[in-house]
Amino acid sequence: MQRSHVDGTLAAMTAEEFLARIRTLPWESFEGAYGSSVTNVPRALAALVTANERDDDDWCDAINGVLYAHVWHQGDLYEVTPHVIPFLRSLAGSSNVASREDLEEVLAIYANSAQDYLRGDERRRDLGTRVFAALEAPIESLELPARVPPDTEEDLTELARKVERCALTVRGASHDTQRSAMFLASHAVVRLPKVAARLAEQIDDPKCVAWARLVHGHALARVGRLEEATTRLRAVALEWLGPATLDAANQSITRTQLLEVLANIPALADLHARVAAAPAPAVAIAEGDFF
């Protein structure tokens, strides 16, 4: 009987560790309703970590397009199903995931199908047994950071004013001023990507330019300019991975920041994996130095 990747080691992980664990499994070996799971399943699991709200497109696509259409489909279970369940259970145990209810419902539906499988032929009984093993293994919750409440209209208007004012004066300013400007741009990029991009374009301090390019690429992706975003972010990631990592042009980007942005660009899945697997830098970034 083939075992699921359920060993109790998914407990108490950070979001970055969770995403790294996803990439350790041989998803190409686990078929679902529509064949290989090598791309869609890791992408869906990552989206469940990073989505901010239940109605985010990435969350909906992961739930409806993968968990209910590939990992499970119209009552059928697949080889991939028991390998996905530990991750869903870890997410469902976090109070800061976008919707615990959605995940609990998915797991309940998988359990119902597994019950039916136990009454089937040998192959179905084997799969049903492995699904139940995955559902019952001791796994604690994932430690995700608290979700930031949605900005009010007044908050967004004031943030937009601050970013626009900053963009007019930041070019050529001191490092501390440009670093503060990038805090503003980073805060604005999800809800106000256009104004965040305008500010990021003005950054010219050598220790902030990589951070600015990352935020600018993220902003382009948020407004649907995926081709440009992919080109810009690929360059940022390759530079970060290069021999000059942690020189003045890269010190403003941490691995976590880069992974969070790359995770949202399917065309950059290869670089996401490379960044996640890259050895620890010889010179560590002290978060307090830049953030």
C-alpha cells in the first residue's frame, strides 16, 4: 500500500516554511482528475496561504478550480488526494486563513467520498484507506500572520495622497527618506497598485532600487499587465540569485518578500522554486536595517 506524505511534520510552520514544504513533494507523480498535478496543485496550495479574503480570485480558483475539480471531482478521489489533505488540514487549523469554513467543507466532502470508497473494489478501498489515514494523522495548525483588515475608503484616499506627494519629492532624496517611501509603496501595492508603481519608479537610492523594482513588478501584475510584470520580476529574481546577491542593489529584498510576489506569477514558478531552494546568503539581512 502506498503511503501518503503524512508524518506529523507539518506542525507549527511559518508561511514560508509551508510553501517550501509544498515544493518538496513529487507532484508530477500524483495524478488527479485532469492528469498531472505538477503545476495546478502547488499553485492552488500557495494561493490558499497568500489570499487575503474569501472572495479573492486566487482563493476561488484554488477551491473551485483545483480542490473541487482536480483533487476531487464529482465524488471521485485520486492519487493526489491524500497528499493534499495534510496541507489543507494545516491551513484549516489556522485562525488567519481566508476561510476556514471553506477548507473544512472540502475535507468533509473528501471524507464522505472516502467512506464510499471503502465499500468498493480493492483499488478503491486502498485509496479510501489512505485518504482516511491522511484525514486522521496528528497535524497541528499552521502559524500564519494575522490578516490586515481591509482599508476603508477614507484610509485609501489618504494613503493615495501620501504616496502621490511622496512621488513628487523622493527622487534624489536620502536613503532613509527613500526607504520610508518604499514602506508606503509596499503598503499601497495591493489596493492602490497604480499609485504604488508611480512612487516605485522614482526610487534611485542604490540600497532601495531592487525593492522598488519588486514593488513595481508586483503593481503591474495587480493591474493585469502580466507580460511586463513577468519580465521585470524575472530580472529581479535572477539578480537576487546571482553572484551579486546582497550587494547594494539587493539588500532591500528578503527571500520572503521575493517568494510572496513570485508565488502569484505562474510563469515564474521555476524561479520561485530556485529562490526557495537557494542556500542561505553568506551575509544575513537584518530585518531592522531595512524594514
